[in-house]
Amino acid sequence: MIRSFMLLFAAGLALLNAPIYAAVETIPVNHSDPITIQILRGSDGLPLAHLHLILIAGYDQHDLRIQLFREEVISDANGRVRLSSQLANLPWLQVWVNKKPLCQAHPHSASFSVEVIRRDGLSAPNRCGTATVPEAPGLFTVFVKSNRSAASILLARLPGE
């Protein structure tokens, strides 16, 4: 009698706690939504193609500081790169551009929420100019300081000289 009562009591506790444990999300989370990073010139908002990017992600600031999850990629002709599924499933992200300064204060310590990028879209601060872009879910915009002006780009494209 006592044994059946104990089994019934244990089963009741298990059923009572089941909805609570089902609501907790396990780590790591596996999201299938793509995240795109676009690199724009801060002065005029034009895309910067073929830049070497360093992407760092992690669960906390310590992971970012020691660069536990790090990838190096090259932006395409439109200044875009797609975040790998490994980095897209981590909560924090940093983007560095090799040999180019970013238009945000403290670029090597500023981190951004991947969940906010996925849900709402996000732009890093632009302290190099007035260029802005509308935010779109899954899009993270990073502004880069460039020493080339729009006029010098147009002159470089003119044929015959």
C-alpha cells in the first residue's frame, strides 16, 4: 500500500512539473532564419564590397573577449555576408572589418544581440556621417569609415584615362 502510494505521488509530481520544464528553452537554440550582415560606408551609405570581416560570437562577454567562436569572411559585391548557422545560434555578435575603422565608439568591445537582429533588425551606430538604413528583420548593418569619397569612386570608373 505504501509502495503504490509512493509511486502515485512520484507520478503526480512528474506530471505537475512537466509543463514547467517544457516552457524552458534549451541551449543551444537552433534557428533556421538567416541573418545577413551588410557593410556600408558611413558617409554616404554605399555598400563596400570585398572587405575582410571578422565575426565573433558567444554566449557572454567572456566568450567574445577570448574570441571563442570566430569566423573570417569576405563581403560580396553588394557588401553583404550571411552569418553562418553556428554564429547565428549564439546570443551575442561582434563584427570587425580588417584594416578599416568602424563608425561606432569602441568597436572591439561593442556587442549586439543576435535575437534583436533576428526579430527586428539592427544597425550599428554611425558616427562617420548621416547615412541610415531602414531596419529589417534578420539584417544587421555595420557602418565603416572610408577614405574614398563618392567623387573619387566615380572618377576611377571613367574610361579612357
